[in-house]
Amino acid sequence: MDHFKYKGDSLFAEDLTVSDIAARYGTPCFIYSRATLERHYRVYAEALAGHPHKICFAVKANSNLGVLNVLARLGAGFDIVSGGELDRVLTAGGDASNIIFSGLGKTTNEIRKALDVGIHCFNVESEAELSRINEIAQAEEKIAPISVRVNPNVDAGTHPYISTGLKENKFGIPASNAIDLYRNAAKMDGISIMGIDFHIGSQLTTVEPFLDAIDRILEMVDKLDEEGIKISHFDMGGGLGVPYGKEEPPHPSELIALVREKFTGREMEIVVEPGRSIAANAGIFVTRIEYLKKSEQKNFAIVDGAMNDLIRPALYGAWQEIVPVEKSSKAAAVYDVVGPVCESSDFLGKDRELNIAAGDLLAVRSAGAYGFVMSSNYNTRPRVAEIMIDCSDSYLVRERETVAELFANEYMLPD
Ligand code: LLP
């Protein structure tokens, strides 16, 4: 459920027409719906109510300050993977004590900063990282709260680039080594053991991989308990999929209800790190058709948005729905919707039946997660504007870049 709906022939973002928003802010642009973000967050909050929990939005999915601020106001926690994301969360009003620090290459500076501000937990990904965190904590006379990311070796059944819980993936610590790592951690003066975590992949469309992983990790929690190592939070990562097209992922409330059954009689805090399932369907990418072009075999709609703005189709062959912003009775044809970037992989969608003419606006749906955050300046294209809609108000939450900004930090050699 989102708040991008047609009323008559016009696509609306909450109470505003997408046409009016595009006329005001220009194209291409990302448009987010505050009501949708809030609704998706609340679905998790309601499903977890009554059990100790933290909902830590995966900042990598959408790190715009406006988006983070909307979630921070609801009391969200945040899952970060860099010092940059830490700064964003704090700037957006997020509470340090609700931050989880994931990622396998944390630098000394990042660890120090996170310790200084007092984050909730470091999700540790290797023995070497654990030692580094311990050394830094001791030097600063602090105790670092940690969780160990265990690789449960389950197949998430998703795209290989976004599958992370298999033996061959670079993430986490093999289950066979995890207990030893906890034993070592328990002896370290700068470390306090808080939790255990896993994250098996993204865009999962069934509950089984989550439930399998939970069973495996709970077994480990019990083994640790027998050794006197107490785990106070259980972080099941993110990864729940969204319906981009015909997929039918479980609703978050359905997944969480099944998860809660596994925690009957267990007091451990449940931590979740959803990114896509909160942000994807809370955003659209709007682009204008510059030209229509016919080749011998294909019709192309050449639009002003491109792979540098929204790379998921080019990078993963991802399918995202493309709809006209104003429905019309123009003749239908099948188009590849392509951008102006000089790569054959520069497409937003292929073989789409559309009733369109040059000058029309198109909306790529489900673009609120892994959209703007993965954009680049390839072909010296300024990154686009981001706009947040709140009922009938619109707010520019990121200015469109200018070309001058793109090379402001570059220098030519002296004469
Ligand atoms: N926690 C950890 C440790 C993660 O690595 C991720 C995502 C998440 C949480 C959030 O997962 P989500 O709920 O969003 O599935 N760029 C790709 C997705 C990469 C996901 C990376 N990790 C895409 O556009 O499909």
C-alpha cells in the first residue's frame, strides 16, 4: 500500500498531482511520500509491539536527511554502514543509542566516532575487527557493545549480487567459528557482548529463509547461554522484499508474527534492519520523454532520466513498473524506455506497452529504496532533486546539483 494513486487520469503523490510537482521542481526527480514511509514503519512497530524490539532503518536504502528525519520523529533506530551514514543520522535527529553499525570494513576513525557518540551496538564481521574495536575502546577507556554477525549458510533465493548469507559470501562469520569468537570477546576488557545478528540477503519473497536462519542462530544462542555468555538482543537483519511487479512477498506483519512464535518464552530484544520494505514503495522516479525513436526492431522512448540516476535495471536487470503520469488515449506501442547515457545497459525498462508522446512524463515506481543513493554523476550528469510530499505540501529535500558543483573540487595542472 502506498500513496501514489491515479485519481481520474492523473497520478497523484498523496494530495498533489505528479504533473504539478514535476512542473514546480523539474525532471528528473525522486518524489517521496511521507505518509507511505510512516505507514511502512508503523506496520513493523505494530507487529513488534508487546515484545522488546528495535526497528533500525537500513540507511543505505535511502539516506536523504528528510527521509531519515521523518523516521527519526517516529522513534526509529538506524542501521548504518559508514561514518558518513552516522553523521547523516545524527544530523537528521536520530538517537545515537538506537544506532546499529553494520559493515565489514569499519575504519579506526569510524569506530572511534561511533564509540564517542555512544551507539547501541557494533555488528562485528571478523576476528580482526573485534580486536580493533577492543583496542580502540580500551585506549578511550570505554566499553564497546558488540554483536557478532553469523553467516547461517542459508540460501535466500534472491539475486546473487544481493544474497549475503551463503558460505561463499564475504559477510559474517561462519557458524563454526562464531562460538570461539564469542569466547574471545568475553575475555576482552573493551568489549561487552550484547547480541547476535545475521542478514541473509535482500528482496526475499518467502519467509522460509528467515525462519531457517532464526532456528540456526537461536541454537547458537542456547549454546552460548550454556557457557555463560548471555545474548540480550537478536538482530535478524533486513531483506524483506517488496512487490515490484508480480512478486508476492509476505507482508511484514505476517513475517513478524511467525518470527515472534520463535521467541515465545524468550525475553531477548528483537532487532530488525528493514530498508527496502520501508522505503521502496514510498518513492517514485519521474522522468520526461525527450524523443520517441523507431528502429527496425524496436521503439525507444528516450527520457531525461538514466542509469546514473536509477541503476537497478542496468545493474541487476531489475524490473520496476513504469506508468504514465497522465493517462491518455494515444495509440499504444511497446517501448524500451532508455536514457541518454552512452551504454547499452542504460535502460529503465524494456518492452513496456505505453500510450505516450514526446514531452510526456513517466513515473518509475518503487524507486524510494536503492534509487537516489546509488546514483552517480556518470556522463557529467548532475544528480537529481528529491522532493517529499506531505498531504498537499511539497518540500524540496535535496536540491538538484549544478554542473559547476560537479567539477568544483577538480584542478588543472599548473602552467
Ligand atoms: N542490514 C544489512 C546488514 C544489509 O546489508 C542490508 C542491505 C540491509 C540491512 C537492508 O536490506 P533490505 O531490507 O533493504 O533488503 N542495492 C540492492 C540492495 C542491496 C542491499 C544491501 N544490504 C538493490 O537495489 O536491490
